Amino acid sequence: MGEPDDDEPAPVVRRAIELLREQPDLGPETERHVLARLLTDPRPGLPRRGLGHLAAIGGLALAASLAAIGLTRFGPGSKAPGLREVRFTISAAAASRVSLVGDFNNWNPAETPLRRVRATGEWSVTLPLAPGSYRFGFLLDGHTWQSDPSRPAALDPDFGTPTSVITVEHSAL
Amino acid sequence: MEHTVAALVAKARSGDLNAFAALMAQFRSSFGRYAWQMLGSREEAEEVLQDTFLRAYRSLAGCRDPGRFGAWAFRILVNRCRSRRRHLVRRDRFRAEDRNGIESLSVPYAEEDRGLKEAIDHALALLPAAQREAFLLKHVEGLSYAEIAEATGAGIPALKMRVLRACEALRIALQGELHG
């Protein structure tokens, strides 16, 4: 809650505030729609545990059908037809661990750890990605955000963190 | 077993949708109320709220203080409401001065409050968006000025001025509506 008000609103405004606070809730439909969209998100690497909640809020049939879709998770080293292998590198000598987070792995820092490849502090990981554009960044030691200076920047106004963009072209091979 | 917000965020980050659903349930009421009152439409509020939660989930790695997930996500919500409102204004589907553009709430308010509630909806819709935003966050959602500054990107002195002006505009608009 906030600090004491500098100026207490007039009685009619206080009554208005009380009534505004009584606004009805939008209801659990919102959560159901969000969960359904997360579960059917076509991007690879999307975590999809927790179907039980859909059942709990009345979406058992939906949960079952979504689970039957066939869910694929990509990790370093796996590759499916139509994907291109993309190498991400960053120089971070002082870091003890580095994660790649982006649209392709649902910004999940546990999904794609980088490996230190040189004593000089270069970290690297190779990912199979479908053609398209992806926003991404690196997370150093679990808390320090860093963009990729070798890629175009995409400043996301929602989150205020420097983010890079990579575009994966269709393979000519 | 009850989990703290920070624990739920940690679980959600590892892909636990149950945990994220619990976070949504915890913040849905406040976020939905704000979006509805900012946009004047339940339908628009639902859309913006879904978009906010989707963006929050996909960007959980950027939530640097998981214990303050609510304040962090409120910032996303404020931006989504601003963006949606700009879009609606451009499409001429939302006109603050057009009473018909403001949806009445379906909640069965007490008879004596119904007239006041309609007057409030109208007066609120006439406020400049920045004043309405600051007023709702301060007085309806109960955020501190520091939290509002974080959510809106505005400075605290400017926010205090907006809240004051909003209160004064509402007081003038609602004069005579409070009986008894």
C-alpha cells in the first residue's frame, strides 16, 4: 500500500474510490485462455508442464487434446528437419554461468546454458532454429542481462532490457 | 500448501504452468479492474489482460526481483493499456468525450449508488489518460508513488500533480451526486 496521502480526497471522491474498488472480477476465463495459448504456442522450447491446472479449472478436455498434439522440446544438440543450426557466442570472462534466453526457448534461463569454450571467457551454444526472427539476450550468473553486440538491437519498451534480434533465413542447402 | 510470489515465479520460470496459473489468479482481480477502468470496456480489458500475462510469462527471465512480480507485471499492463488505447483512439472506437463509448458495469450496484456509479464512469472517462492512470493506480489499486513511478515511468512529483488534478476534476464532476 502507498504512503499517507498528501491530500485526502473529498468525501465524494472517497465514495467514488470505494465504488471503483468494487469492480467485478473478470473471472477465470482469462487464465484459461492464457494457458491454452501457452500450450498451443508453436514456438519450440516452450515449457508445457502443469496441465493439471487446466483440469482443475474445467478444461480437462482441452488439456487432453493439447497434450495429444505432440509437444517437442529442443535443446542443444537436437535437430529436426527444416531447422538451421545457429551458434550464439558471448565474451564474459567474469561470469560463472551464462544462459541464452529468447523467443525460441520462452525466455527460460534454465533451458539453454552456454558452455565456456575458451579460457579467455568466450561462451557458446549452438541451437537448431526454424527460419524466422527471434528476440534474445544472455543472462549472466542468473541476474545480469546482456544483449549480443554482434546482432541488431531490439529495445523492448515493455521490459526496458537491451535485447538483440537474430533472423534465421531459410536454408539454401 | 501456499507458495510465495517469488517461489511461484521460480517454478513458472522452469515451465510450471500450475505456478503461473496461481500467479495469474493472484493478480487477475487487480489487473483486470485497472484495465477495465482504463479502457472502459470489459472486452478490451480481457484482451489486454491476456496479452499482459502472455508477455509476462514469456519474459519471466527479465523479472529481476521475483518477489516483486506484481509491480513488474503492472508495468507491462500499464504499457499494454496505453498501447491499446492509442490503437482504439486511432480507430476512432474510443472517444473519451463520447459517453456511448463507455460501457456500463454489469455489477448490480445498490439502487442509491447506481446514479453515482454512472456519473463516476463518465467523469473518469473524461479525465486525461495520464491523470486517470495515476488516479487509478494510487487510489483504487493502492500502489505507492514509487511503485506507480516504476509502472508508468513518470516522476513522483508529476504523478502527485496528476493525482491531485484528477481528484479535483472528479470532485467537481461529482458534486451533488453524494446524498445523505
